[in-house]
Amino acid sequence: GERIYYANCVACHMPAGTGVRGTFPPLAGSDYLTGGRDRVIATVLYGMDGPLTVNGVEYNGVMPGFSYLKDDEIAAVVTYIFGSWGNDLPGATPEEVAAVRAAPR
């Protein structure tokens, strides 16, 4: 997961998951991560744009989707994020990713 994070996420979310205040939201200690596993997986898969509040700070940008990654790669990077920088959430599985990918959008 760390390798995938550094290849795809670190430019915006930074090596320590801190993001850039007001531009790219943090992943470290992020309340967004506790708002639903499927939502987090879908965000990694499909990206997002528009207003977002993370830890009380407003963001309004664009995150690209990474749906070209395999289910096990998405699960690995989500697991890495869920267990890094003060986050303590259970890891994601490739089966969870496949279910989100298969769900209607």
C-alpha cells in the first residue's frame, strides 16, 4: 500500500498524510475516513470534485480517480491510509473494493 500511495497520492496528500491546508485535505487523523468505508473506497476509485469539509476546514478541488488500479491495489492503499498517521481503522479487502466497483453509481 505504501508503494501505491507514493506512486499516486503523495504529491497532493504529502508523505505524512498532512495534505495542504485549504488545497488538498489531510489523510492524517482525517474525519473523512471515519465517514464510511465504501465512501472512501469510492473516492479512491472514482475521485471527487466540489466542496468538502475535512477536520473543520473547507476544500473545493478535484481528486482524480484511480479505477485503473486493480482491486487488490486499491485495497492495499486504503489499508495503508487507514493504518497510518494516527489513523486506526481496519484494513480494506479486495472484495470490498470489487463490491464498490460493481455497485451502481
